[in-house]
Amino acid sequence: PESLQARFGDGSSEAERRILSREDVEAVIGAEVRQRMNAAADLERLGLEDRAETLRHEAQIAGRYAG
């Protein structure tokens, strides 16, 4: 009997691709930076300074690409 699973490469699980403008990419990266900074503030309030610092460092690196 035919399997209900999709076969590799048959296209049934493909999503339509979008071409992002520079502004789109900068907006996505900017949102990631804000999320990391907000999470870092939350972690710091919980006394998890090491984890907060890691997120701030990630945000700093990503911010280099945000424009």
C-alpha cells in the first residue's frame, strides 16, 4: 500500500520562498536583538547574570548586522 508519508523531494512540504529586502532583514535582526535584550533583563532580575550576559553578547553581535 501507498505510504501516507511525503517522499523526499516531492515538494509537498515546501513553503513559498520570500525574497527579503535589506530593510526586511534589518527588521528581523532588530527584533532578535530586542528579544535577547528583554530576555537578558528578565534573567538579570532573576539573578542569572551569566546567562543574561550571554544574551547581551549575542545581541551585540547580531546588532552589527542590523544596520
